[in-house]
Amino acid sequence: MPAKVDHEARRRDVSAAVWRILAAEGFGGLTMRAVATELGATTGLVTHYFPSKQALVVHALELAETRTRELTPSIEGLRGLAALEQALAGVLPLTPETTEINRVWVSSWDVALADPALRTLEKARYQRWRARLKPLVEQSQQEGDLPPGNPDDLVASLAAFTHGLVVQALFAPRTFPHQRLLDLLQSHLKALRPAGR
């Protein structure tokens, strides 16, 4: 009688292999064959769980989203500008884990831009991120720590600034060490403060 296969455990093994490939090579290295090789299995086993490259990529994006949530720092007990600074700093590549997740996300952009369905998923992810930042910006505005005006515009500019730091740090980590990234973020937020604050 053939041994019973634990499909949940096998799927977790496949997911772990997917993540190892993403962390090492990004989305450009993510293929059915690469996952099978990483597992020491056949591509048939991989296609049993992910019947197409698209399904594999969607799963990889879901893994990245889960890892991002796990790494997101808590802002509990913080208000206004302190909470906003913590939320933005949480996006920066300040640890090996956050550097890895940022490398994975940056490598996903090309794949997502080339595929309408994946582009829709990524657009929704960015909308969720901006939606989480918006109340922090509004609170900072109400407390006088950020200038008045359209909070959506301020959220968009802060998100763009933070992602700009991410990309620069990934390409030149020695030029943008951890403390410099935090200092640049803090200086940027201070520069936005209304006069007299």
C-alpha cells in the first residue's frame, strides 16, 4: 500500500523552496525547474501544487506579503509623527530580513508591470500601504507636525521618498548604512514641519 502523502507539509516544502529562490535570485530566477531543483524533486511535483508559472508567481507574491506583515513593526502606543516615522522606518532595509524582503519586492516590479493581473495585485498592495499611512499623516497634520493640505498627496510623497531610500540602499548599502537611512528619514520629516514647530 503506497505511503500517504501529507499534501500540506509538501506544499509548505514547495513554498519554502520558492522563498529561498526569491531571496537568492529574485523573481527573475523563479521557474518551475528552479523550484524543483531546490526541492530535489521533479517539475511534475511542483506543477501538482502550482499548475502554471502565473500561479507560482502569485503564490510568491502572497509569500512576500505574508513575510512583510510579519516584519512590520508595531506602532501601538505611538501617535502622530512618531507613529508615522516608525511605520516608514519599518519599510527600510535595516536588518537582514528587511533587506531580503525589499530585494524580493524590487525584483517583483518588472514581473508585475508586464502582467495585467499581477499589476492589479501590486496596485492594490500599494493602495493598502498608503491607506495605512493616511491616518498617521492626518493625525500629524492635526497635531501641527506636518503641513496642512491634501493628506493623500503627502502620503504619496512620503511613500515615494521611502521607496527611493530602499532602492538606493539596495544598490549601495555601504553608502546608505542603517543609521544614515534613519537619519535621512528623520531629516525629511523634520523638513516638512511647519515653521515654528
